[in-house]
Amino acid sequence: MLARFLALASCAVVLFSLSGVLAISASAVVDIYEFDTESQRERYFQLSEELRCPKCQNQNLAGSDSQIAGDLRRELRRLLEEGKTDKEIKRFMVDRYGEFVLYNPPLQKSTLVLWGLPFLLFLVGVVAVLVLVKRRKGNKEYVASSDNLSAEERQALDSLLDKKP
């Protein structure tokens, strides 16, 4: 039973992951910018994937077609052409739009719950599975030990089982 549950759960995770990948690739916005170097172009695409659109709930700059995302992509291009580092660009975006603009916010007191909650939920799930398995194993031992019934108890049990509703 547990093996079947784990197999179904893993299939669900795989399907959910694939649907997310397909949705992201289907909604990608194409901006055509000329860059001086291939390095600048790669950094542009990487940063546009790492930065979140302030208007959209869960889309990066590369996948959002909102007007603010377009403005931020143009701003990103301008900052890259000025020779800013990735760290400086992210700092500029955070100063202007807050930590929300980062898909991977740094570990701070304010983001501790964000980073710790998945691990906590995983541990709670593991403990719950262990408790259920232990209870099930304990129930099997109890049922197996019920063979030690007296003749009276066995007769009472048989009469209860033979009754038809």
C-alpha cells in the first residue's frame, strides 16, 4: 500500500514539474536586443530568468508580457551595457522593487520562514509516515495475538461473525 502511494506521489510530482516547464516555455517573451559581447547576452538571459516581474505573481522577467516587465528588461539591458555586475544589478532592482523581485532571496531573518518551511514540512511528513507505519505494524501484531482466545471467547466471536444483518 505504501509502495503504491509512493509510486503515485512520484508520478504526480513528475507530471506537475513537466506541466510547469511546458507552461514557462510556452509563455516566454522574445525581446531582440543587440549586445556587444556574447557574455552580455548570456548574462541578460540569465538575469531575466532570475528576476521576478513585480506585477505578475509568479513569473520571471523573461516569461512576463506585462508593461513593467518590458521596462525592467530594457533597464536590465541598459545596466549591462553600462558594465554593472550581476550583484550591482540585483541590488538596484531590490532597492527599487524590494526583495520580491528576487526569485531566490538571500537567507535573512525576514526570509527564514521561506527557506525553513519546506524542510519543516518534509520532516513532519516523514514523522507522519513513520507513525502510520508503526501503528499499522502494531495493529498486525495485535490481530496476530488474538489467536489466543479461550473457547468461550472463540464461540462468542463465531456467533457474532455468523449473524447476518
